[in-house]
Amino acid sequence: MRSLSQQEFIDWADLYLRKELTPEDNERFESFCAENPPYRARFEEHKSLIENIQVTADRLAFKATLQSAAEAFHQEEKPKAPTKVVSLWDRYKFNAAVAAAIAIISVFSTLWLTGYYSNLRKTSSDYSALRRDMNTVKRNVNAHNDAIKNINSNTSNEAIHYGATGFMITKDGYVVTNYHVISGADSIHLQNHKGQSYKADIIFTNAEKDLAILHINDSTFKSHKNVPYTFKKQDSELGEDIYTIGFPRDEAVYGQGYLSSSTGYAGDTLAYQISIPVNPGNSGGPVLDKEGNIIGIISGKQKGIDGAAFAIKTKALIETLNSIPADILRGNVVLTNKNSLNHLSRTDQIKKLQDYIYIVKVY
Amino acid sequence: MSKEKSDIGIDEEIILGIREGNNLAVQKLYKLYYPPVLKMIINNSGSSEEAQDIFQETVMVLYDKINKGDFELSSKLKTFLYAVSKRLWLKQLTRGESKYRKDSIDDYEDSLVADEAGDAVQEHETIEKNLLQMEQALAGLGEPCKTILYDFYILNKSMADICEKFGYTNTDNAKTQKYKCLQRLKKFFFKSVS
């Protein structure tokens, strides 16, 4: 046997493994291996190496196939993902609808039960009413004033249930009230809180300013001490703490509030808008600030509007007093300028005041 | 009953396809058997990416078992794949962790299938380890050696073809080159073995 180089043997072995040898050659290779153990060992080693290569290559090829197949599969899977959600939705659509319906029903029924809608309706109707009142505020003021007049004219025919209020401006019997209280009156009586009643005469009226000056003309009337309050000629400030005492019924009624506007209706500069609960009968009552100065005279209120009562300014009263011709006066009207209510507590002020405030009864 | 039969038919079809490295067979395998594995892994604190990796390795376990030649399933392919996936996932979960989690999913398993799966996984790991060396050796070989050896030993191309493809002047030169390449591969392979 000729000697073989390593390379030549491997080539031969490769041919043998690939079964490309002729049958004789094949036999020759096998017998050569059998005869030469070192070559045989080399052949075995080569054979296993080649097999290893082949297995590895197959495996790698399969891995690549697997990889691509997996990628193709997952790629396909991805667009399917939304269908998962869709199927979930399909499955729970009914439940979701029921839940939503229950939620909606419970929300609205709760709102209804808690009176939300009635409140809403009330608010909106209040709003429109308010607007209408704003448009017709003058008419309503007039209507209110008429109502007060009617009350008094009605009561003049029958027993007196109502009256108005008036208060002293001087110690010698001058009293002021509203013109609308005494207009058309046959006779006027003033009654103090102790029940004493005095006859009074009309001295002067000013319909425009809605003021009337009365004078007590009664023998039983005893001259008072000086009136305890002074008249504040200057305008008072917005928000000032004010109060009044009047006779919406037979007992004196105290009312407290604040000055809400420096003008009356439609910019009437001779009146204030005040926020005090007043009723028919409060007309002619004094409006006092916290120091006990008279700042106005209650004249009327706006029905249906909270805090829209009106008071005639003291300035208008002074002007009216100054315009009274001297010949009809029974003695000069001298306003006191000594305030004895100052520094007193509110209840003490009221105690002192009460003697000077009268129910005006008109027949 | 007929469904059972057709299932077995499909299983055999897939196994045959995998032996041949058929792409369609692998895709079918995914379609049929991936979803339960995905579900199992998601339910056991895994992500869908992890499920993909696990299933890919499961298919490799199946491939190794099929190529060993003695492929005989005692159960349906689905059960086997599921068991293998579970085994692999458990392995991943308990890697570097205490083994307490194993009980949580290993409870109601068919012990026969479990043993089979365990053996298959072990086998797969051995093969993987062995072939890894060859893979690495082939990867480290570089061109043109890799292609020459691949063409000759895998694709069974003739030396004349290779000679032509790589532009060698004659087949002897090509043969010499092939021999050198083989020696180089041997060197890489045995170096990594030792």
C-alpha cells in the first residue's frame, strides 16, 4: 500500500462517506482502514466530526426556520390583540349597558329625591320674577303705596286694625309721619306705647316728599323733656348699622338692618334704600343709626324684593320744616342738638325712644 | 372519537414536518399549542415575551427528541409540549431563587408525561451543550472556510462546483483549502472542548 498524506486520506474518506466511490474502491477503503488502525482511528474521528457538523447545521437551520415561523406567528398574533379587547367588550357589552343604565338612573333619581330639580325650578322662576320686578319696580312701589293708603282709608270706615307710625321732632308736640298716611284724613290720633291717645292736627304736608308734620292738640298732653335724638343732616354711609321702631301692630316692633343704598328708587336722592324688615304700619317710623341719630323716615318698601325698603332722608325733613310758612306754625320748630342716646346700649336707647314714637291712627 | 383521531393525525403530520424542518409545520404547531403555554406563563408571573422564548425552546426540545430517532409519545403532542414548557418555565423561575414556587404549578401534573418531559429537557440540554461547541467553532471559523465546509459537507456539493464558486484554479487547490479549513475547525472545536 502506498503511503498517504493526511489530506489525501481525508479526501478519500470524504468520498467514502459521500458514497461516491466505486464498489471496488469502497472495499479497498474499508480494508485499508481495517489494516491500518491509526488511519482507522483518524477516519472515525473525521466521521464523527462531520456528523457533528451536519447535526449542528441541521439544527441551526431548524432554529432559523423556527425563528421565522415564530416571528410570522407572533406577527399575525399582534393584529389579533385588539380583537381580544373587542371580544371582551362583546362579552360584557350587556353588563356594561346595564351598569351604565343603573348608574344614570341612580344619579338622576338621587338628584330628584334630594329636590335638586325643584330647587332648580325655584331658582329659575325666582330669577325671572326678579327680572320682571326690576322692570316694574316703580309700578310695584306705587301699588304698595296704594295698598298702604287703602289700608288706612279702609280702616277709617271700620274699626281700626292698622295704623302707621310717627315720632316727635320737638318736645312741644311736633310729630312727623308720611303724607300718604294722613292724606284724606278726617281726624288723627296719636297713641303712645303706654296707651295714651292724643288728638293731632295737620300742620303741613308735602306730598312730593311724602312727609306730613303734625302737632298734638290735646289738653292731656304734657310737654316732654327734650327729645333724646338728634337729626343727622349729612348723608349716612353705605352699610351703616341702623334700626327702627314702628307699629305694624299695636305693639312696638323693633327692626334692625343696614343702609343698603344711598338713593331710593330710580336714583331718588332724597331717600335711602335700607335693608330692614318692614311691614305696613312701619311707615313714618324713624330710622336711627347706632349713635341714636335720626337719619330717615320709613316710607315704603318693594314687595317681593328682599332688603328693598325705602326711607326718606332727614335732609328732606329739614327742608320741609324750613319751607313751612311761619304763620301756620304754633311756635317755632326747634330741633334739639343734644343727643342723649349716644353711648347707650341699644336696649337702653330703645327704652328712651319709645316715649317719643306714636301709633298714628287715622279716621 | 373522530376528533381524537384527527388530533393524532395532525400530531404525526407536525412531527414529520419538524423532522424535515418544514416551516408550515412549525407554524401549525404554534397555532395549535402556543396559546395554552402563553396562558400558563402569563398566569405564573411571566410576560408574553418570556412565553415566546420558552415555547421556542420547547420546540427545540421536541426537535431534539424527534431527531434522536426513538420518538414515541405516550401522550398527545399538546400535553407533552405543555409539560415541557412548564418544566422550562419552572427552571427559569427557580433560577437563582429558592424552589418554593415549584409547588405552586407542579401539583396536578400527569407524572408519566412529567417524567417524559423531564427526560426530554435533560436530553435537549445535553445536546445543546455539545452542539454549542460546534456552533461556536463554526461561527469562529470565518469566511471562506465556513461556506466551503458548508457547501461540501451539508449541501454535498462537488469539489468542482466549489472550485468554480470560489475561483480556485483547479480542484486540487480547492481540496487543499478544504482540508486546511477542516483542520482549523478541528482546532477550534477541540480547543473549546478541552
